[in-house]
Amino acid sequence: MLVTKQAPNFIAEAVTAEGGFDDKFELYNNIGKNGAILFFWPKDFTFVCPSEIIAFNNRIKEFNDRGINLIGVSIDSKEVHFAWRNTEVKNGGIGAINFPMVSDITKSISRDYDVLFNGAVALRGTFLIDRNKIIRHATINDLPLGRNVDETLRMVDALLFFEENGEVCPAGWNKGDKGMKADAKGVAEYLAENASKL
């Protein structure tokens, strides 16, 4: 269980957001102003994975506007990442993705984040890392279950709201909603006003 703990650092080969190679991509050097989303997918040139990667890429401005960098990881080599990125979507590729794609060919990163499945591929792990390199939220989906990028953004918003306001985010909280003071009075007041909406 990694939530509340420091994110395991790594140095690995990667394909950069610009489409080149970085043979010493380091996680800690690529945390955004407010943190990062580190997410794993099982394997390149597969089926559910491209839908998730494209969904993250389609929302990259929303993450970047929040000071959050996106970093993707799978067990494929940098050359396979490069080939997939340089294959058009209509031909089974993902096109020019605007975030780094890390190669975990040794599977050590997947092991460190406890997402390695049967010693073969990574499960669909998503980790919200804050600006202090602490993991604040994590989800792990089984192979057939694609993740919801909007929920990942919601969790980013919840973390940033908490950090800015010191108030916690109750069930179903969305950006623009009121928070809740983390004491008995605050909880009672919030529930009195919102219990029927939960």
C-alpha cells in the first residue's frame, strides 16, 4: 500500500513528449509544480490501452493547467513505444502523444509500484503524486477494465482544493463544490445541508 508514502523514484529509458529518446528519464526530475500522475498500462499495440492513453492525452492541457505532469509506463522497450507513437491511430497506433512513455523492460518499476501481474505485464495502476513526491491517491484496475480519466482529474482537483483551503472533500465532491471542515461541527453542518444529495 503506497498511499501516504514517498513515491519510489526510478531512472529508465523513455520516449519523450517531443518524440525523442531519453535514456536517463528520472521520475523525481519530472514532477510538475503541483505533482504528477504516473500511470501504467499492460502493453503497447493492444486494445484497451490505446483508449486510455489517448484519453489522457486529450486532457493533457487540463492536467498541465493544474501543474500536474503526466507520465506513462509499460513493460515495453523504448523502441516499441517509439513505433507505437509513430503509428497512426487508424493503423493501430496512438499517434503523437504529448507526455513521456517510460520503458519498464526490467519490470522493476512495476514491481516497486506493486502493479506487476504474473511477472509479465503491469495492471492499470494510476498514482497521484503530490509536489512533495508523496503518493496521495492510487487505483489499480484489472486488465479488462479501462480507467476513467475524468475521475483522475477529479482527484487532482480534490488534492489541490485540500492543499489550498485546508478543507476535506466529501463523497461526490467536484471542483467548485464546497468543502468540509475536518471537525465534528464541520461534518455535522455539511451533512445537515447535503445528506440528501449524497
